[in-house]
Amino acid sequence: MILSSYKAGFRVKGLSVAKIRANARNVRELLMPTGECTDLEAFVENLENFGITYDVVDDSFLPKGTEASCIPEKRLIYISESTYAGICRNDERARFTIFHELGHLLLAHSRTFNREISDEFPIFENSEWQADQFAAEILMPLEIILSKGLRTAVDLQKEFGVSYQAAACRLKKLRAKREIKNA
Ligand SMILES: [Zn+2]
């Protein structure tokens, strides 16, 4: 998971924020019918009921610094042991990581579509940007931010159980697009 730079992503079919938001809203209704995900471990276990499996692997199985990884074609998520420990204690970083991987999986980020080798492509075609946007939309829905009048990163942290960094990044982007008013 990379929040500040998207250089590590590969090129996928472009998706707008609006499309990712609509997709996240549908998935949220399906996977989080109560509107909450307070028990992350139970949430991850329940994914198997939707045909999404996960495998907890030794940290060394994944490339260095990788918290989780997925194979969208197999609907399989690899979770490092240390990230899984984070899931079990409802860690905010582990929460974003899991929803980021779900983004790759549900937005069908298959590398087999990636035939073209190119360094330069628009951000909305970047797999990492799309997965981060998906995680932000599903974990911190705009309609809840607006309806509850959440204004600060700490407000978002309390409401959604996300990290300060993820909350501040969400607010900054929403303000830049004037989807929420400047406080
Ligand atoms: Zn990713």
C-alpha cells in the first residue's frame, strides 16, 4: 500500500472517482450491511461467504515491505502474518490495507490485461490509485461525512476507525474537489 506515490502501480482500465464511489457503495451495502466494520477479524472471515478467500502467509513470502497482496482472478488475498495480527487487534492500518486489496480484487486488477509497457499514464488508470480510492470511499463514505458533519481528521478517525493519515488525505482530496466545504 502506497499513499503518497503511485509509481508502483500498473496500468489498468481507467475509472473515475464517481465510478469507484458507486462501486464502493454497492460493495459496502453487501459486505457491511450494518454500515459498520467494528470487528475486522470477523469481517475478513466473512469474506469467504462471498467467495473471497485469504491466506495468512509468512512475512517473507511477500515482497519486502508488502503487507498484503492479491490475485484477483483467483479471488484470493495473501495477508502477511504481521498484518493479520493487526487485523485481530482492529488496527487502523490493517483496516485500510484489507480494503485496498479488496479494491484490487473487486475492480478486477488483473495483470493479464496489462500488455502495454509504459511509464507514463494518467493517475485514474493506475491500479494503486484506484485501490486506495476504493478503500477511502468504502471506509469513509462521503454521505456519512456530510450527514454527520465530520470536519476534522480526528472526527473521521473516531467515526471510521482509520488512521490519521488516511483521514487527513480523504479530507484534503474532498476539499480540493469542493465536495465538502472548507472548514
Ligand atoms: Zn495495491
